[in-house]
Amino acid sequence: PGVLHAKAESWRIGQTAALTGPLAWPFVELNKGVQAAFDEVNERGGIAGRPLELLSLDDGGATEKAAANARQLAEQERALCLFACGGTSSVLGVMAIVQQARVPLIAPITGIDALRAHHPLVIHVRAGYSNELDRIVRQIGTVNIGRCAVAYSDTAFGKAGLAAFEAVARKHGNTGWKAFRIEDTPQGVRQGIAEIARFAPASYLSLYIGQHSLQFARDLRNHVQAPSFALSLLGSEPVLKALGPASHGMTVAQVVPHPQARALPVVGAYQRAMQKIGHQQFSHASLEGYVSSRVLIEALRRSSRRDDTGSRLIEAFHTMQPLDLGGFELDYRPDKHLGSSFVELTFFNGSRYRR
């Protein structure tokens, strides 16, 4: 899709993300929650009388395209900030422009450790992959299934995820795991599955994203019946349903509360906002989009009485000590740009997530 051109008086919010291709599913879903939150605010008159506009560009998950998109958004479209960009390869491309154009990056949709070191222009909302993997490794140890096969792809996401798993496993004393690099070809998938089956794991985790990742997950399940685990971005409900029986019983780490947990005020608000724009299906991904948007909106409210520059926006986050959205709490400070460490393990029963 092309850029949605905003009016001059609008708050211009830029995004480049993998909206098509094999990485698209969580970001298309996430943007439903972003739209719900933006429409909710705009219906009430916007922020300081100015509506929010999302200028969204598709990069297909390619680092170079993401960098070109980010440059266009920052320099030609004059976006106040870049927001909800993802996944990992896209964010790596965006970071070069953040440095050069001095434009803030808010709520990148990735959790790799290399991008979570403190940066004056980057604000994180979601927990990192190390947080997710820490919960997974602790669960593996608790139920004594520590002989774990870790499948990964030769991508920025796959290699970063593997490094994070290795660090967390070392921390918890798990030495029984083994890594398997999966080549993104039909032959590579078959070979990887055969190697994992020979290892005979007591559990397995997939960090493999690619053209054949769905087929890999289906076929692996046919050869290995051990408990399986997934990170949040690899465990969205549409993907699990596409896997069919192969997804039954998978444990998925989540970085936002359950989207059906109506007792939490933030979830109730999310559901009402989604329904108002015609979405009756709720998901962790769209809730993450809504939550991330609410955090950005609060920063815009706090900075809107001053000149609307990226530095003023970042300073507004430093006043959130803490920010409670209604059952989901974040905390920012001048030396702390990691808002949330929330991770919850969910169990997919074939039709929905159970906590």
C-alpha cells in the first residue's frame, strides 16, 4: 500500500513493516489494533485538536526497503516519529535512519537484545525476546523436558533468538539443548526435520521464519511428538490455525495480556474500540497494536503543549513513572527506555489460547 497522505495539521506517525510476504501475519493483525486506538482518539477530537494519521509503508521484511521507507517517512512525509515498525529485519533498516535523521522510533515490534541496548531515540513497549525465552526455559526446566531442540533460520531474527536462548539456558543451567539451523528450501526443511528427529528431543522451540516455515512446523510435528514452544511473533492465532493439528498443545509466550481478559480495563477498552471499527475477532497481536498506540498517544498528550519535535516526544516518556493503562503497567525514565517486561505463557488448545 502507498502512503496515506495526512493533512498538514495532523500528527504524522510513520510506519514501515512487513505487511506482505511470509512475515506479514502479525503486523497486519497488529495494525488493526493501531487503527482502533487512533480512531478512538480522533473521534474525540484528536490530541490538542489535531487528528492522528498513520503513514504506513510495506517493506516485505527487507532491510534495505525498510531503510528507504523510513527515509521517505522522515524526510519527505515529515513524520514526527516512526512507530510499530517490524519485524527484526525491518527495524535493523530503520535504525540507520533513526541515527541519520534524528527521528524517534517508538514501539518497534521486535525483541532482539542488540536493539534493546539504551538508545536516546528509541522507546520500547513490548518485553524482549530474552524475557520471553527466560519464561520458556524456566518452564522447560520445571516440567523436566530440558533436552530441547532449537530450530532457527539464518536470519537476523533467527540468529538473535538463538543467542538469547543460549544465554538464558546458561543462566538456568540447561545444557541438554541443541541448535539446528534450517535452510529455507524444501530439501533444507526435510534435512532439518530428520536431524531433529534423530536427536529425539523432549521438547522443541522454533525460531525459523521463512517461505517454508508452516510446512516445517506441520512436518516436524508428524515426526516429533514432544511439547513445542514459540515466541510471541511466531505464535499468532492465524498461523497456529493454519498449522492445523500441528499447533495443538503448543506453548506460546505472550507480551500482552490475554485479549479476552475483560476484567482488565485496558482489554475492555481494546475490545470496544475494535468492535467500533468492525472487528469482532480479538488477538494478542491486535491488542499489542492497541497498547503500543495508547502509550504513544499518552506521550503525545504530554508533549503537545510544547513544540512538536522528536526530542520533546522522548522527554514526555520520561515522565511516565509509571504509566498504568488499566491493568498493564509500563515505566520509563531518562536512563530506561524499556517499558514492559510482561510475559505470560499460553497454551493453544487447537481453537484458542488458554492461560
